[in-house]
Amino acid sequence: MKNYQKLKQQLLKNNKVKHAYDKLAPEYSLIESLIEKRIEKGLTQQALALKINTKQSAISRLESGNYNPSLAFLHKVARGLGARLKFSFI
């Protein structure tokens, strides 16, 4: 198990943390998927930024959750990762 996953499990034992996490679960899921895909492809933030003609800081803000990206930007990131972006309402 990855270190961040162990930390996540430990932190989620706290009810306040779990409630806040559940409220932000869609964002965290997107961020986690993005980071995993980028690492799987062997790309740094800088390399991904170069592929999609943006700055490394934009990728960093996206991955940290400090950025509210447009759908167009998310599609651009997905293409840079050789992936497709899929949304659904459940």
C-alpha cells in the first residue's frame, strides 16, 4: 500500500475529517486519478505541462486542489495523458 493511502486511512478514522473528505470526494477522486495516470505514464508535472502547452504551476495547482479548472482544461490534460475524461451523474 502506498504511503499516502495509509495516511488517508488513518486520517479518515476521525469523523470530522471523514465528513469533510466525503463532501470533497469527487474532487479528491479526480485529483487522485490524475496523479496516478501521470505517474503511470512516467511524466513529471513539468513534462505534462509541456505536452499541453501550459505551465508546471497550473498542473501543480490542479493536483493540489487549489485550482478550479474548466472542462476544456481537463480535456486538454486528459489528452496529454493519453486518456479520456468521463463524467457522470449518479
